[in-house]
Amino acid sequence: MSSDAQAIHHESFVLNVGPQHPATHGVLRIKLTMDGEYIVDAEPVIGYGHRMHEKMGENRSYAKFLPNTGRMDYVAALFNGHGYVGAVERLAGLVVPERAEYIRVITCELNRIASHLLWVGAFLVDLGGFTPLLYCFDDREHILDLIESVTGSRLTFCYFRFGGVCNDVDDNFIVGARDFVASMRSRMPMYDAFVSKNIIFRKRCEGIGILSADDCRKYGATGPVIRGSGVAYDVRKMEPYSVYSQLDFNVPVYTECDCMARYRVRIDEIVESLRIVEQALGKLPAGPVMADKVPRALKPPKGDCYFNVESARGSFGVRAFSDGSENAYRLKLRSPCFSNLSLFQECSRGMLLTDALALLGSLDLVIPDIDR
Amino acid sequence: MESAMPVKDLKASFEAIAQRDAVSQSLVAETDHAAKGTNLDVTVPAERVGDAARILDLAAYMIEAITGVDWLADKQMEIVYDFVHPVSGERVTVRARVPRDKPELPSISAVFPGANWHERETHDFFGIVFEGHPGLIPLLLPEDATFHPLRKDFAP
Amino acid sequence: MTEGMVMNLVRLLLYLVGMIGFAAFNAAYLTLLERKQASWMQLRRGPTEVGPWGLLQPVADGVKLMSKQLLLPRDVDVPLFLLGPIMVVVPPILCLVTIPFSETLVARNFNLGLLMIFAFGAISTFVLMLAGLASANKFSSIAAARIVAQNIAYEIPLLVIVLSLVMSTHSFNLHTIVDQQAGGFWHWNLLRLGTNPLMPVAFLIYFICLLAESNRAPFDMVEAESELVAGVFTEYSGMGFGLFFIAEYVNIVVGCCLATILFLGGWHCPFGLLPGLHWFLIKMYALCVMVVWVRWSFPRTQFYGLLNLSWKILIPLALANLLLTAVMLKLF
């Protein structure tokens, strides 16, 4: 800081973006030291929405913590649930029926599409274009209706249980999901024409907000951020959990490292997720959706393990320590947004305010996920 | 980014640390990914985490998380570092233990700048001091917080 | 008092009331048009609750804005801060003085009408800048700095385009300019390719400058709500805030009126039939709809992108247009 302080032009000033600011999508505060419109230093200040989920994980039983998972990254809540039940299942050595795994994959991928759609809309709002948001919400609405029909909620899902899922899907869901896949595919050209080919949008994204692959590695940025920087890191391929190893899909990678690359990764991921949903619906086996004999009060043996899933924003990881009792001894929740935001300070130096906010938008932050 | 260093080579590097110190608390074990979620589980003396981080940095590993665990009964705190290789997907977990009454160990934020926030968070929750950290101020807790909520003897 | 003087006074009063009424009506109902059109573009329904089809929504909005408290933040420069919203509405309304809505309907028809409109138009910029600086808010100050750079950049191509038009029409008098375009759309300045084959390009440049000068998206650097909260309007509340928006909409109306007069034949029918006020209004509102359409279709430009567009593309094009007009005039 001291060497920066000397370099600061004598007319620099401090600009507080947030905690209430239209560009930060929540209670994130960024303390900007500006030289005119150029950023000298950007210090994110987080913790406004801190709820100490990790402590809550320690002072209640494993099952009672399940609803908490939906309240971290609420835009893609199913992934948090998947990460948590995955860790506990690994700890307790539970085997999940195949039908349940397929249902998990289908609902998670639908959730990923919903999350990416919301991001496309919100990112365009960051750039000053309001209209695409409503189209994205229109499509997202179909997904939420579908997921609501099996999970019972529209945002903070609590659907996965240790050893399976709490509701089986019915024919209506399967038909609805197939219809959605078809209708979403037919909508993709419209998004392409409306957003991807928009000249102002491209000017605002191409070459803006460069994040090198090495920066991503050193800061632990995952998900579309690192894939937009040319690294094909995807937990679904690297450490195939659930039934991802039985499904055929590509990991979109772009090497431009700019906002446009991150946008394209997410748009391609929507297409890939549609493929996954379609395949999984086709392969959906019959059978139970809950493992037999899962005790009501789960007491995993002593030890610890790590389980991570590819959430819509990156690698969501859970490290669980068990001491053999009904409660977890320690529950570490690794949120992708936390690491993705941590590189903002270094990478936004010297950028224009406008471009830095485009970069911030392209990271796809959900603030309660950072604050936990 | 260069491809992954095989787990075996990494294992040798970590064992070298252990031998240099001739400290018995070093432990390097390959683990079953399906059971533990990690490929290599390394325990190093607390003052050697910087060396461990440098080995992983040279092997182009990515930092995933840092966290602490309060072992009240053992009068120790454990610090767990999770690393993953972004190309091969191999995982390495590095552990270190510090005495509970003097929880201090070196910071690795000079090697992995991303560790900065994780260490601040761990300091918030456990009061573990990372020596050489550029600014160990509360990240998630209030600015004036003097408590460490994840310590097992914490009473609100 | 002679009868002539009385008549003149009555005429003056009527025009004053008429103009203010016209400005207020447009400001109110263009907001409704904007909201309805935006909702139509966005799969929504827009205001529907107040009055039939939400037609009384602007009234409700006006009442709401007027009944809100006017907040005076501690550090503002009080006289300038209060003067801002008042000063910003006056110039666009004054611009309406010389706009000929039809053959006979014009408040004051004078020879330098076109010049007067641009003179008043320039005042708005300074008022917005002063309001931004007086707000003592960093977001407002950044917006105030932006607006000066933006308006200088776009005033130049705008004036150069208008200059080339004046060269071919030989007049600053708006009435005369419209009269030259009588008798069908092929006589409109937009399509008078004989005097200047680049006329459609000139119209396009004019339209882009109109968006930039009235600070509309995609050039809304003054407000830039996702970056600068609300730009120069950040600290304003109640009707102070409302007046800025009235000014914005009246500016759009003036800009579209001028576009109609300069390029689209004013009150003349495209087919040479029945000239009159209705043709003027149809053309003018069609342009307003286009302005709204553009706003809801594009994201905002970057600030330097905005300046690059003007200095690197629009100004050279406008100058080329001016040169071509001069050459054509000399040759033919």
C-alpha cells in the first residue's frame, strides 16, 4: 500500500461504490481510489451479509443444516446442496441410487441454465442495456416452474437428501424438461442476434477486463472465469462426481481472457447443459430415489473429506470434519465467488471505472455466497 | 500452463522437506480420491507451509481454500490448505498444526496472492496469526471484532 | 393602447401558455410512451392501473414528485443546486418559440431561428454541469466532467451538419427551410441528393448527435445509472429530479422538431397533399418513438467509445459532408 500511496496522483480521490450501488448487485462495497476516471486501487470490502453458516454447520445436526445450503449462492442453490450432501455422503460412505444421481444432474443443470440466464440479464443491466434481462427472466421462469414442481421452492431449494433426493420426478416434469430443452434451443439464435452481435455490447466486452490464466490460478478463480482464460478446468470433467462420467458434454474454453470470453463460455455452457439434460432424461433409470437405511440421525465415522462440485460460478467445495457425533465438527464451505472477487483488486488497477464495472459484472458474483 | 507434476514427484518433494527438518510430524500419504476427495495428503511442520506452497506453485497448482480446525482436546489448531491442479485435476491437501495458545505460522500470500483473503478469513474465525501477511484485518467480521467465533470455546 | 398592441399581447400570452402546455404535455406523455413502448419491447405490460390503459399515470407521477420532500444535502452549493432544475427546463422551452409547427402556427418567426435554438441548446450543458458540481457528490462530479466532454464532442458534428444544410438552403429561417421542401417527399432535404448525395448520412449523423446531445441511452453518460448511481441527478429529489426529466423530454421534442423541419419537410405531406400541423406531429412523434426504440435496444457505450465515435468518425464525416456540399454548390 505504501508504494501505491506515493504513486497516487495528488488529486486522486476515494469513491465508495456500494454497499448500496446499482452495479454491485447486493451489499458489496468497493473502495475505489480514483485518479479522474482511472482506478488507482480498488479494495473490495465484504462481510455485510455474513451469517456464519460454518458455525451453524457445527451446532446442528447434519440434516438440519440442509436448508442453509440454499441460502448461500441462492441463484444456483442446488449446487450448494449437492456439494454438501456429497461431502456428507463421502464421509458416511453412503451410496446413492442411480436414479437419484440422474435427477440431481438434471435439476442441477437446469439450475445452471437459470443462473447463467440471470447473469446474462444482470450483466447487460451493468452495461446499461435493460431489455435482455426481461427475455432472460422469461426463459428462467420456465425453469423455475419446472424445478418448483419437484422441489417445492423457486429460489432457495432444499431438495437433495443424504442418499438421494426427497421427491421423485413425475412424467409432467420429464415432458416439461424436454419441451424446455427444445424451446430454449430455439431461443438461442435470438440471444445471439440480440446480445452477442450487438456492436456496443461487443465494444464494451472485447479486450476489456483481461484476466490471465496465471492470475486465475494464483487467486483460485474457477468456473467460467478460468475457462474464459483458456484453462479447461471443470470439476465435472476433472473429478467426475455423480453420473457426469456417463454423459457426453464439452467444456467450452475461450482463450481471449476478456469479458467477451467469459460471456461466450456461459452462453456455450447453456447449450452444453441443454445437451446434458437431454441425455440424462433419456438415460434416466427406474428405481428408488433414496438409499435404504439412511439413519435419521446420521453419525459419520471420525475423519474428514473434501467434496466439490462445479457450480454455475465455479468450484464449490465442502470440507467436512466428523468426530463421530450427530453434528459436524467443522464444516468449511469454499465459495467460488469469494476467490473470483479476490482477484478484482489486482486486475482492476489502471482500468477505467466503466470497464472495471464491466469486469466486476463478468465475474458473476452473488454476494451472499461470498459473505456466507 | 505446464502439465501436472505426477503425484509421485510431488510426494518426493514433500518428503524432502520432511527429511531436511528431521521432524517426525511430517507425513506424506497418497489417498483414495473417491474416499477422501484428495490425491495427496501432506502434513508439514507449521513453519514449512511456505516451502510446501512454493513446491505447489512451481508445479502450477491452483489455490482452492484455506481453513482452520480447532482441536480443543489436543490443545492444537489445524490449518488445512487445499490445492488443485487446473489441468490434471489432481488435488493436494496440506495440513499443519500449531499450538492453541500460540497459533502462529507463516503466511503464503506472497506465493499465492489469493491466499490473502483466505488467511484473513481464517484469522477472523480462529484467531490464527499468519506472519508476514500484508494486512490481517477482519474480512467478514465487523471491523472492531475481537472474538473468533469458530473456536470451540467461543461463547457468544 | 392601440388595438394592435392588445392583439400582440394576447397573442404573446396565448403562445406562452400554449408552449408551456405543449412542453408539459409532451414531457408527461412521452414518459408514458417510453414506459409503454419499453414494456412492449420487454414482454411486459407497463402502467395499467391508473386510468384506462394507464393513461393517467403521468398525472399520478407528477403528484407524487410534487408531494415529495426536496432534500438539501449538507455540503451542496445551495443557490446553484436550487437553480439547476429551474435553469435546465427554460432553454428547451424557449427553443419552442421559433419552431414552425405549421404554415401559420409559430410564436415568433425570425431569421436566425436555427442559430437561436443551438445557442439555447448549449446552455443546458452548462446547467447540467453546474448542477452536478453543486451537488458536492463524487458521482455527480464525475458525471459533470463527462457531460462537458460529451457535449463539446457532439456539438461540433451537429453544427457542421447544420452548416452544410444551411449552405444548401441559403437560410437560417426555419419557415423558409420548410417552404423549400414543399411538394412531396422527393423534395425533402433528406432526399435532395442533387445538392448533396450524402444527405441521408447527414441525417443519420444528426440523429446520433440528437441522442448524444439530449443525453439519451446509449449515450446517457449524465445518468449512467449502473456506474454513477444517477449521475448529476444523484442528490436531487422530488420535483427537482422531475424537472431534469421534463427538460430531457422537451429536449428530445425540440431535437425531433428540428429534425422534422431540417430533413423531413416540416408540415408538408409526403405526397404533396393537405399540408398541416398533423403531418408535422406525425413525423415528430415517429422520431420520438425511434429515440425510445434505440434506448431500449442498446447497452450504454463506454465514455471513451462515445468520444471516439464523435472525434474519429462523426466529425470527419461531417466535415467531408460540408466539403462535398461546398463543391456541389460551386459546380452546379
